[in-house]
Amino acid sequence: MNRIVAAVFPVAALAIAVSAAAAHPRLKAAGPAPGSVISASPKAIRIQFTEAVELAFSGIELKNAAGQALPVGAPALNPKDKAQLIVPVNGDLAAGKYTVSWHAVGDDTHKQEGSFNFELKK
């Protein structure tokens, strides 16, 4: 019996750790897509997460190639999908490369963050 417990315990502990790590919101998709080259200035940055996020603790920062932060509107959640964060872009972006740095908090209250780039060629 002790051999069974000794063999099962590490597997069970690993399964719990993996499921807990998977519970954090992670970037699933975005628009503009990470690494994409687009031809029109986006009206909003849309980020699809792997799970619902808490709006009060989630958002983005948009920077141009010079590292200057650009103004964006107030973030909102898609009313039909609480895992999709939508942040309006204020005005038209100039041609160039941009970085979106995002942060999100899920129901488990763990903060996740990341970034991706896109390029605008007019």
C-alpha cells in the first residue's frame, strides 16, 4: 500500500500544480495579431485571454518605436465574452512599429502580464 501512495502522490501533486498554473489568464489571441503587419490604423486593441479577467485590474499600454506611451481609451470587456479585453485607440496611428504591453487579473486574483508587437504600414 505504501508503494501505491508513494507512486500516486507525485503524480497527483504534479496534476494539481499544472491545473493551478493553467488557471491564470493567458494571451490566446489579439487584434492586431502579434507580429502582424497591418495597413490601417486599428480603432481598438482587442485581447482574447484564456479565461475571464477582472476589468478593474486589467489593461494595456501602447508604445511607439521610440518607446513613447500613446493615449488609449478606457478598457472594457466584451459584454458577450468576459475573456476579451477591448481598449480603444485614440486617433489614428502613424506608420511604424508598436508594442502592446498588457496586464490582466483573473478570478484567481493572480496578475499576468506580457507584450506583443505589430507594425502599421500605410
